[in-house]
Amino acid sequence: MKNFKKITRAFTLVFLLTAGLVFAQDRAISQNQLPKTAKTFLVTYFKNISVSSAIEDREIYGVDEYKVYLSNGSKIEFDRNGNWKEVDGEHQKLPYGFIPVPIKNYVAKSFPNTHITKIEKERWSYKAKLSNGVDLEFDKNGNFKRIDD
């Protein structure tokens, strides 16, 4: 009986892992299929740059995130609701309108001849990459924490 339970558990685990791989898929979508919040973000901060492609990352439970690639090489990741998670300008200056004011002010004051080329919003912090290669970390309110190695 114990062997039967072990075999059943192993079979169930293999089935769940296989199902997860089958249902977790990326698929190309049109810009119009993005959540309204993501479309508004693109129109507001990247209005003169066209979308090259948009990818919907699906998991078993539904959409996990969206990835948008712009014609200038920039990449933007949005959560399932269309809120930005990461904006990577690929070494180009990002528009500063969506970046929290304390982060913009800190970079302008402490690194006056640089600009932000990438920013990530995490649950409790922000990470910003500058044009000189320096990585900075900020708390969730945009207060400087440290230079990241």
C-alpha cells in the first residue's frame, strides 16, 4: 500500500509539472491586446516610438506578464494588470515622467552628467542603471539605499 501511495504521488507530481510546461506559453499579441494601463503608459511616455512586438507570458493561472519591444530597441515589462515592472532603454536615456521624483532628483544631484538607462520596480525597492554603468538601489519610496555591485 505504501508503494502504491508513493507511485501515485510521483505520477501526480510528474503530471502537474508536465501540465505546467504545456500551459505556460508565450504568445505574440498586438499592441491593442495589451491592458489599458500598459497602452496608456506607452502613449504617454513613448508616443513617438512604435511597438515592434508584444508578448503575452501565460502561466497555468492566466497571464503573468507582458513584454513590449519598441522600434528603438527598448524593452518594457508589464505585470498582468499593465503596470510597468521594468523599462530597459538598452543604453538610451529613458523618459523621466514615470520615474519617482526622489530617484530623478538623486541621480541629477549625485550623478549630474549621467542619465537613467534602465529601471526596475520590485516589491520593496527600485533598481536603476545609469549611463556610466553604475547600478543604484532605492527603497519603495525612492530614497537612496546603496550603490549595487
